[in-house]
Amino acid sequence: MIVRLRFTKNGKIRFIGHRDVARIFERALRTAGLAVAYSEGFSPRPKVAFGLALSVGYESDNEYLDVVLAQPEDLEDVANRLTAALPAGLDLLEVGEIDRHANSLMEAVTSCEWVIDLATDDEAAVRASVDAMIAADRVVITRERKGKTVEDNIRPDLLSLKVSMNPETSTARITAELSTEGRSLRPAEFLGALEPSFEVTRVRRTHQWISHGDTRIEPHEADVSRAAHPNVGAS
């Protein structure tokens, strides 16, 4: 049985790195008493698979983890036990069973949507910078690859850019959909290509999209046969 967990990463726990989050979930799975399947060989590891890593300091409304269980479990029971075992900020939103032949999260997700809050209240300046990027044929950034410096055109990876005002702080906000195909475009790389640069106060991943024919769906909608929605709250 494979279950797909959907959870948040918000608040102070955003400063915990990807590997530490993995350790937290492994510990929570043990605390919840779930029979996680293990790989074979000299160094058995629990069969868990995260989606795209989230950079330290970034928050997320929708993170995902696939867990292979050694025996069938009631999804609502899994949700309740894990909710009690997770720390505040890693709040479980949903548990669903997925098909054994479903693509991995790393393979399936084709783009991510980000909400980026800036320190400036000059919406016009931000809009002008974003519009210039949209109008450009090429947006070139420098990356390190196999010990060498290379230049990549990221313009095809900028799928959607929108500028608005954050109603809570009256400062500018960019909503960006960035491609994850090929070499995944990170928000920091997109922001580094903006001219002029702007001070960032918050970066939050709001969606992870999977191309599905002419439409797109999120991982909790893909190959899920049934799901449970726990009462989410800080544990």
C-alpha cells in the first residue's frame, strides 16, 4: 500500500532543511506506529519518497511525501496518528492511497507556483521589471554545472508572472509559475535575474502542478483512489 501525504511547512520550521524534515517524518512514522516497508540489502532504508526539495527559509502550503506501507491501513487512522506525531508547522492536510504504478513525485511534477512578497511598496517599479522580463526573448543566468560555469536561458521556464499588492502589508507581491522540467528553475534564480533587484520578505510555494492532457492537476488529485482529511491543527 502506498500513501501520499500532503502537508504544510510554515512558520519557524521553514528554517529546517530538507534532510532534517525527512528525519522528522521518519521519526513521526515510527511514533505513529505505522508499518513502513524497508528496502532490502546491507543498509535497509524506509521506502519514503519526497517531492521537489524546498529551500531553507521558504514556506509551503502543499508539500508531498509518498510512503510505502508493509500492510494495509485505514487512511483516517493514519491521518490522525501522524497529525499527533508531527511538530507545529508541519501540519498534515490529507492522506490518500495512490496506485502502485503511479509516477514518482519527482517525475510527475512539471511546474510550481510561488508567491513572493517584496519589501517595496512600489508596485509600478516591480511591474515594469517583470514586464521587461516577460517581453525579453532571452533571460540568461549563470549556473555551476559539473564544476564549470555555464549560461542558461530561463525564459522558457517562466510560465506565468503576475504582480499584485499584498493586502496585509501593502507591499508588492509576485506570483510566479516556474517550470520544474529539465533543470528546475528556483525562485532565487528568477529573482536574481530581475532588474533591478528587490528585497524579499517571504517566499511561499502554493501549488505543485502535474500536466494532465490539456489541463493540470496537483499531486493529491493524481492516481489517488481515496483520501482522508484530518482536522488540521498545531500538535
